[in-house]
Amino acid sequence: MATLRLGSIAPNFEAETTQGPIKFHDWLDGSWAVFFSHPEDFTPVCTTELAEVARRQPDFAKRGVKVIGLSASPIDQHHEWVKDINDWGKTEVQYPIIADGDRKIATLYDMLDRQDATNVDKKGMPLTVRTVFVIDPKKVIRLTISYPAATGRNFDEILRVIDSLQLADKYRVTTPVNWKQGEDVIIHASVPDAEAKQLFPDYTAHKPYLRTTAQPSA
């Protein structure tokens, strides 16, 4: 199995989901996507996460980002779990959740917990770690984050990274530490000063290698 790194093409697969069968590359359909995994259904931290993604789905949609979850449980349990998620979160899960009871997709994406031998289901099968993949319209993996079981994911940060990636792809800029939408950005190091003056006439040179400018889209 090839190791998935930033810049790898997200592997294709077929799966059953809460919204019917999909072929992953067809489902992506040239869109940005967030693909995030869960160890199994009816787990407390994951319930809060799936509810938050449901609440934040309009934030992903306005960025042209699809969201899809995965849990290492069968599809019938997914449908029952969604009822709990909706009830707890006072929301409506409208994105698909992949059933991966046999761990085929978790294995393909290297999501299995290989450090904690006790992290298994009732059948003794290894559970998935809670991983996030951000995938761009060319099916390239642009971000991976794996979270420990005790810590809920921060979807504000995931949206922030998507904003940064989309901005960088469009305007030849990068984003500094703790950057948020509307704040100054860094001119990419590959842009020479003469071109920078044309592209970003009001930029500030703090160091020869560190030049900032107002966010182009702000």
C-alpha cells in the first residue's frame, strides 16, 4: 500500500453510504472536499463532530467544498446514529456517511490505529483513527490531520486552512501564523520584487524574504 502524503492523488473507491452507493472520484466531481473518519458509531466525541459539520455545512458549501464522513460500522447502524446526531445537535445531517465495517477504505487511506492494540471493536477488528483529508478539485490531497481519541476536531481550523489553500491557489500568496480571513497575507517567495510591485503595489517589505500585502480578495 502506497503511503498517502500531501500531493498524493486521493485513492478512488466504491462504497455504501447513508445517501446510497458512490464511486468516490465521481462523487468528488471536480469539487474541493473534506473526507473525515470516525472509529465507530454511537461514540460521544464523534457525535458532537458530525453534528457540528451538519451545522457548518453552509460554510463549506459557500467555499465549494463537499463533506463526507466515514465510520467503521455497517450502514443500518449509521442511519440509527444519524437520528442521535440530529437530536443532540438540533440539526440535520445532509451529507453522506460511508459504511466501512470491513475496514477496506480505512486500510486504503491508512486510517487504522496501529499504535493502540486495544483500540478494537467487539469482533477484535482495529478501529480507525479520526483523520481529516482536504482534497482539491484535481483530487490531490492538500491537508491531513489525525486527532487522538480524547480530542474533538476543530472545524474552524479546517475551514481556515481551506480559505488559505484556495487563496494561495488563486493569488500567489501564502498566509502567516494565525491568519484569518481579511488579514494581510505574504507574497509568495517565487514572485520577484518587480512583479510584486505590479501585482501588489502597496505591499510592505519587512525583510528581503518577507513581504506582506492586503488580502487580494478582501
